[in-house]
Amino acid sequence: MTRQVFLLAAPGLLGAVDVSASRGAIPDSGVDSGWGAGRDSGGKAGGIGTRLMKLEAGTETRLTGAEAHHASVKRLRAGEVVDLVDGRGWRAGAELVGSGTDLRFRLVEAPRFEACPALRLTLIQALAKEKRDLQALEAACEIGALRVVPWGAARSVSRWDGRAKQVKGREKWQNLAVSALKQSRQSRLAEVGEYVESGAGGADSGTGVPPSSRRGAGDENSVFAETRRIIAAGGRVFVLHESATERLSVLLRAISREAPHEPGGELSGAGNLGAGNLGAGNLGGTMEIAVVVGPEGGITEGELEGFRAMGAEIVLLGSSVLRCSTAGPVALAIIQATLGSW
């Protein structure tokens, strides 16, 4: 039976972790909030990954705060074994040995590092009403997205105007990402990126002529700058839109034919598979694929032009028009089935 998963969180994320070992206390090295810290180095970067990786079988650790409360709600009993993860790829089985305000666990095995997949999925999700953006976020993280980016699109009804709203909104998204991690029994916590908008490049001109595709591209807080970053690093950005003529599944099959795979079928290294770079000589390493989903009112012509200017590809899922709450997760599931770990 699959074990329940609980997140050992650093102070300021979900609750403090007090680590004590029979061989002495493990010092706190601080929090590294960078995406996938330690993913390629076996967790050598500082932060919560370092804290779990230094523990040994037999070591005791305390679970506090929101995670301790969640474990109490799940009515864990003394002697029950769960998986403790750090959100950065480290996992260890641990037995509950003491309860109270804090819960004490004893590791029954040495922590093990689960390598970051060669395919890194990102969802750029437009804010939407009726919590449809939250539904998309949670499902995307369960499917395996390692990064989600909140986007205040030109036609988004819901907006995060002001720093206070952005902080509160990102916190809500991060809590949902934690919930998705535990539901799907993963060891990696999806990063919630900074809130981005379309800027001047997303507004229609009112004359039927889209604005210059270069507008907004220079704004580092724009969705176009985010797109440019991904593509410049050798990734692909697929913008879902009903006006597209090329299907996502067709493009993915082309990528799959070129990329090497592990014996089990998972992509073993994608390297630089940007548009026009599908040659075998560019394979190896990792690859980020991002899916962009607009709001209920759709993506404007100005936004589409801005995405194209950055090198993004406008694609179609199929003949059905899906809600913004389902389009992103469906696209990510197709990517996982074609190129990923499914």
C-alpha cells in the first residue's frame, strides 16, 4: 500500500522543522526557494533539501505547524510508517513515535534522492473566476508540473492588483501545490512563480490591428518575458487557442521520434529541442515545456502576437473547446503520456 506523504517544511513555508539526531543537532542551513534546488547535485544546495538529506536511519525529527495538524486530522497512530519528503526530491520512510502539538518521527530508512525528470512541465495559467484557475493549478501539480505561473491576462476578470493581493494569491496557490504533492505522493513541490501580466503587448488596439508584438516583451514581469526565458533555455512554449490549426499531439509525436528514451519509455534527455532544433545532435540534458492557458474571455490577438514574437507555438488540443480549468491539465497529461513518465 502506498504510504501517506508529509512535507518537512522550513520556517516561513508551512511550519518549522526541529531536527534532532542521536549524533548531535543538524544545523539549519536556511531556506533555498529556488526552483528544484539540488535537483542535479543530489541536494547539495542549501535549504530544506540539505536538512533531510543529512539525516540517517534511526534519526528522529519533529513535524510541526500545518503539517502536524494535517497528520493529526489523518489520525495517525504510533508505529504507523509514512513518507517524509522535503519538496526538493528527498524522501524517507519514517515511523510515528510521539504525538502532541508536535509529532515525532523516527526514520526507518536512509533518505533517498529521486532524480528530477528530464522533462520539466510548467503551466502558465491565466487567473479566472469561480476558482477555475485553482482547479487547474491543483490538477496540474498532481499530473507532475514542477512550476506554475499566475498570469493576469488582458481579459482576466480576477486580478491581483497590488503587492498584498499578489502575496496572498501566491500563498493560496502554494498551499494548493502542497496539497497536490501529498495527494499524488510526489517528493518535489511545484514552484509558484511570480505573478505576471501582459503589459502593453496584450491589449487590442481597438482598430482591429494588433499592437506591436514587441510591446511588453522588454518588461521582465510580463508573460512574454517568461516565455522568452523558457525558449532561450531550449524549452518549448505551447499556447492553447481554438484558432490554431496545428495540433499539440502532432508536435509532441515529432519530439518523441527525435528524443532518446529510457527502457521504460520515459524521455531520457531532451536538451535543446526548441522550434527548429529537433536534430539528434541537440539531444541530452533536460527540457522545459510550458503550456499557456488563457482566461474565460480568451487570449487577445495582441497577446497571441506577443507569444508568437517570443517563439511560442499556438496549438490546438482537439475539436472540443475546454474550460480554462481543464485545458491545462489535459494538455499536461498528453505531454506526460507522450514524452514523460506515464
